[in-house]
Amino acid sequence: MSSPLVSVVIPTVRGRRWLPMCIAALRAQTFRDFEVVVVDNGSSDGSAAWLAAQPDVRVIRNASNLGFAAACNQGIRAGDAPFVALLNDDAQPEPQWLEALLRAMREPQALVAGVQPARVGACASLMLFADRPGVVQSAGIAVDRAAIAWDRLRGYPDDSAEAQQPCEVFGASGGACLYRRAMLDEIGLFDERFFAYLEDVDLAWRAQRAGWRCLYVPQARVLHHTSATSGEGSAFKNRLLGRNKMWLAAKNARLRDAPIIALYDLAAVAYAGVTRGEWSHLAGRIEGMRRMREFARRRAGGHHAPTFDPLVAPWRVPRRFSRATVTPEVAP
């Protein structure tokens, strides 16, 4: 029996509430040549029993929570399909989602002129808030020279000109995307030391440096219950974001940008502390700095210059999220 064209990998932890909706949406896809691989990170909420009763779902079960990055890597390594889709367990793709992503990957010139199929390594979905389906949660990942990463167009109307325009972007959110396996074979999978958060930015940055390109596909629509697992704005999530930001910069950023990164990072921590009384970002950064040297020794290879968004003044950074309706998913 031949391998499917796409492996859809779903990492989950305590996802019993969301999995039926997610799997049902995959069963309704217009494109059918795919397998579903669910990696269960030690759930204790009945997920294992429910998954065991799904004959069309391949399950990898871990005894404990190994993190988003490790679970995704397990699912990716479990198959050999030439394309790998990642999907959060709390995401509900529309029927044309996978078909739209695969078409963009194989025929990118139909969306963005001049892009050669062989160098398109990732495609980003149009992710929408499940409780506000007319509002964008993510339209790909954006990054600037200060190593600040954010969800493009977060808070924009889904029918706005910006949201409906396919384009090249820095990277794809790991919550709903498509990767070319050849790219992953070249640059490596997710860095499992990150555990969760910003591992998709790190992978996108490595892809940029290696000359791979990423397209935003507005026809690939997904409803997303944002941060259903860890909690939006939780201290746990903020600590990991702060820690992983240090490692992200150490691995990928140019040394000449270090003073800019330090300045903007201090401003971000002070802003969160003063305006929200939130210091878990600082705790995470202190934790991250203890291992900065380890990450700097393994800097990303490649000689291509990443495509950064323009740098803005530190006091203008929050305006990038001014149209957002909730706390930003990717913190400065």
C-alpha cells in the first residue's frame, strides 16, 4: 500500500473536549489522500480511550507531557509522506483547508508570482478565533530585527483586503500549517528544548536562513480555540515565552542586532510589568539566560538574509497588537 501524500499530525494533551470536533473536520476535507497521526502527551481525561475507538486515526501515546515540539517531531518521524500538516487539537479546519494548502505548495505561482515550487517549504493558514470567526487570529508569523515575533493581522476582519491577499511571509504558525518534508530533512525538526511556544518561529527562522520560502494561503481557513491547553495569558505560558525568546535570539539573530534586541526586550518586560503587573516574562528570561551560551553555540546555518518586518520605535510595538481583541498570542 502506497504512503499518503500528507501526514496530518495533531499533538494533544487533555484534548478530549476538542478532539471529536477536530477529527470530524478532517473527515470532511475535500482532499482525501492523507493520514491522521495523533500524539497524546499523557492525557488523563479520557482522550486515550476515545482515540482508541477511532479506526482511521493512528495514535502515539506518551506516558507524560513531552511538550508540543517533541510531540510534533514524533508525529513527523512516524511517517514518510512528502508533506506534513500540523494541526492543534483545538482547531477546526474548513473542508477546503488541506486542499488549499497543498495547491499553494505545489502551484505557488497561482498565488504569488515568481515563486518556484521547489523552494516553498511551508504554507500558513488563515486562523480565526473560534468565538469570533470573523476576526483573524493569525495570518502567518512576522518577525523583526529585534527578534520580536507576532501573529500577522491579529484582530483584523477576515474579509479585509490584507487578510484576503495571499503573500510571502516569514513563517507559518504551528497551530495549522503545511510543511514540505524535504525542507524539514534539510533544516531539522522543532527544537525540543523549547517544549512549547516559539518553536515554530525558530523553525521558520532556520528555513529563512536556508533559503526556503513560506506562503500565506487565505483560502486555508481554520477556527481556533486559542490557548485552550495552557491558558491565554497564563503565568506558565508567559514564562515559556520569555525563556524561549532568549533562546530564539541566541540561535538565530545576527550578532550586530544584539544591542537592538536587548533594548527592545527590556522595554517589553518593563511594559508588561508596569501596565499589567505581569513579571512571569522576566522570570522566563532569567531562566533562559542561564543557557544562552548553549544555544549560541548551535546557531542556525545558511547564508540567506531573512525577510524581516520593519523595525518600529519601542513605544510603538504594542500598536502591532492594537487591533487584537485578546492578549497577543506571541509576546514581544
